[in-house]
Amino acid sequence: MNETRLRRPRPPSTILFLAGLLCGCAAFGDAEERSRLVEVLGLRPGMHVADVGAGDGDWAVFLAGQVGDGGRVWATEVDPEEIERIERKLAESGRRNVEVVLGDQQSTGLPPSCCDAILLRMVYHHFTEPETMRRALWDALRPGGLVAVVETDPMRGWRRLEGVPDRGGHGIEPGDLRREMEGAGFELVESIDPWPGGNGEPYCAVFRRPSAQR
């Protein structure tokens, strides 16, 4: 396991958040983040991957380009309006290897054992049923598959999301995320902190569904 926990000095979370909005990179990240995701998930042509909580579809389009026409991407969202945005983005991009899925707070909507890798970018702390969703992620991953969770340390002062567990702010501590994921059977592969994208104090934790069945 390669676990990096060194932190560089950072400005206050609110400043980083506003800066991200102003530079237009808060939603989609930058070239460094995209490169790091390719690395940590081992993205290559022919893979089957999912973007859970795909937002406006930017990351799904990016993933589709990485896996190529021989690969497949699922883009999931719980909001029908976001589903429409994703579909428009895909139409604009010309990507034909992406399936858009309407999920809910109890299910990703992904087929069983469909994915070699799953991306959750600034999504995990929004789950109102995290235990159920962890099981859904497990079921969607093939044995040996990876899930990259990009998150932020809890940001105090934000309005608490209704129904979401109270973890001390908007986000989740790396240690809490690790305990929750390992409690569901996942193995921590790598923890990268700081991470070059996202709001607040972002980090990325990569977990694996073990090859051996539980």
C-alpha cells in the first residue's frame, strides 16, 4: 500500500473554493488531476468504468476518451435534470460509448460486476445511505476492480445536507472514509493528500474490491 499523508500549506478552504469557481476548474479539475486519475485507476482502452454522481458529464466524456470505442462508461446521477445535462454533453462530444443511468440514494443503478473501475468525485459525502451505497459499489465492481474516491476534509460553516451523516462538516476525514470503506470489505490501495482538484482540502483514496470473494 502506498499511502501519502504529507500536507502542503494551504489557504483557507473558502478561498480555495472561490478560486476554483473563478478559474472555472472546480467542476472538472485540471490537466494534472486528469493525468493522476488515469494513473491511479490504470485507465486504458477497452476498460469498463463508471462515474457515479456524474454532474454535468464532463468527467464521463473524459473517461470515455480514455477507454476508447472498445470500452464502456456508465454515467450515473440521481437528478433527472442532471441526466439531461449529461445527455446534452455527450451529444456535443460525439461519444457513443457512454450509458447514462438514473440512480437513487439506495442504488447506483449499475449492472452487477460491470466495472473495472469507478470514480466518485466529491460525491461520497453526499450519500444519505452510505452503507447501502458501499454495497452497491461493491456489487458493481468486478473482483480486483478499483474505486477512486476524491473527497475533502470536512469544511465547517457549510449548510448541512439533509439526511447526510454528520461528519463534522461538508466532507469526510480521510480516516473516516478509510474505516467506512474497509468496513465494507474494500482494501485501501493508495491515499494521495493533497490532491490536485476539487473544493476545500481535497484528497484521493483508491480502494480495491479484493479478488477473493468475501
